[in-house]
Amino acid sequence: MTQPALWKSVSVLAVAALGLMSAFAGPAGAADKEITVQAWGTTWEQGLQEVADGFEKETGIHVVPVTQSGSSDGLARLQSMADAPKIDVWFSTSSLAARATADRKLFAPIPADKLSNAGSLIDGAKMEAYVAAYYYPLSIIYRPSLVKKPITGWKDLWDPAFKDSLAVPDVETYAGRMLLVAALLNGGSIDNVEPGFKAWKELRPNIAMFYGSDSDSRRALAQGEVSVLVGPPSQAAPLRTDGIDVTVLSPKPSPVMFDVMTLVNTPRQDMALTFIDYVLSPKAQEIISNKIDMGPVNKTVKASPSLAAVLPAVADQVSFDEAKVNAAIGGWNERFKAEIAR
């Protein structure tokens, strides 16, 4: 064999070998096209997994989910790996994100010019270091078969007929919104929660459980341990899937909250931003509204019919200054533990 022919044969073999290696390795760069997203397990299973599947199909970027039982649990995990975070996008409540993202070593700002859907977001959905994935009110969810008459508003929950019947979020869950509702109902405000604590003491005989986990409260309602659950409308979806009839209403005053996405300081920020932007897209927002029963933050997307029926009227909605909530919630929680939860 002549030298040129020999080199040609070697080259062909080398190319073939490289092709074989590529076949086992998958598409070029596939190992690098992956991000890790931390979110609540139920939320992921109900709809975010479907969003992630669509994202991977469209971009080729695989999403590895990491579940958290709550936002505080998720933040603690992130802080434990602060020097080399393994999570690229973290889902959190807006109140906790407002505090956590002050840590600019761990979290990066989210540039609006990197989000093609930023211009379509509802008011309040985009902040410097986090962007909302959806919104929801604090609602009343109850089992009609377990109550004597339909519930029409918040004040009904103080009726002695509901003794030992309510599952209510503790102060840290949903950032004290139930305390603030109680305050507003009785002439108070975020700057004066004294009427709220007084009302909670009067409500205490009716409260069977204060919860910090959505799954615990749903289980209690499903098993008939409580007849009423105070929480977001999304709590109703898995109950209905299990064949349990529940009614949802969002009475005035209706606190509206956001669950948000934060960008963690990792080498995969570009892919993470692409995922965040995809979650804000109309196709993803429709999945979130229809599958998770959350309000879409993209103004071009209508809430699912079932959700639209229970979302509060704009005039009934209330929002609170997250900076004030964050400054006060530690004291509220200590007082809650000492005076209410015991």
C-alpha cells in the first residue's frame, strides 16, 4: 500500500472511530446542555414537568428537577452549596425571594433584555432579581358535604359551627397573608396587625391545624380531619383528581401572591435564562393555568375557565409591600408561636 493510500485508510478509520464515539456520547455538547431547577414537588408533577419537556423538545436543553418541601427548605439547600451551586433556577415565594436575592454572591440579576416575554408580563411580575412564574390568591377551599351551609366570605370561618374544622397556614407559610386578612377584616393593616392577632385568638377554637406543608393540609381535608382549607386554588386540583368534591372561593379582601423564578450564579446562566423566558411564554403559561390552577402572568394568556371562575375580581384584590412583610414577619412569627399556636 502506498503512503498516501495508507494515510487515507488511517484517516477513514479515525473518522469512523470518532463517529462511533459520538454515537455513544450523544449529540455534540449534549452533556453540557443541561440545567437543574429546584421547585415544589407537587407543582412540578402537576405542570412544570410538562413545561420542562416542551422546553427540552424546543431547545435541546434537558431540565433536571430537584424538589423542595418549601421555599425555606430550598433556600437552605442553596445556601449550603453557596461556593459552588448545583442548582441553576430556584422557584420561591416572592416574599422569600425578595430577601434571599440580596445575596449577590448566590443570585444574579435577571436582565429584562434577555427575556423576550418581559413586555407581556402583568404589573409586579418582574423585579431586578426574580420574575414571577404565576400568581394566585389566598382562597377558601371546603368540602360541601362536610359543612352545614355554603361559605360566602372570610367572616364565616369565625362561626362556632366550624369548631376544630379549619386548616390554616402558619405565619411563615404564604408570608403571613392569613394574619393580614384577619387584620384587614377588623380595621387593621400591614402597619397595625394588632386586630389580626386579636381575631386569630378568637378564631383559634375553630383551627384544627396550622400547616407549613400544602400536602399535609390537603391530606387532612381529603381524610375529613378538617372541612375547610385556607390556601391557593391550586390546592383543589389534586383533591379533585382523587375524586373529592371541593368548592373554592376567593372572597374580599383577597391577597394576591406570586411564586417566582430566581437565577442562581452558576456557569449555566444563559441556558437558565432561556428556561425562565420559556416559562413566561404563552404555551407554558397555558399549561401552568390549566394544569396547576395558577393565574398566568403573561397578559396574552387567559386563565383556564375553571380558574377564572374562582380568581378574585380586580377590585377585591389586595397586595402588600414585601419589604414591610420581610421586616415584620420575624416578630409576627415569634408572637404567633407564643400566643396563637401553643
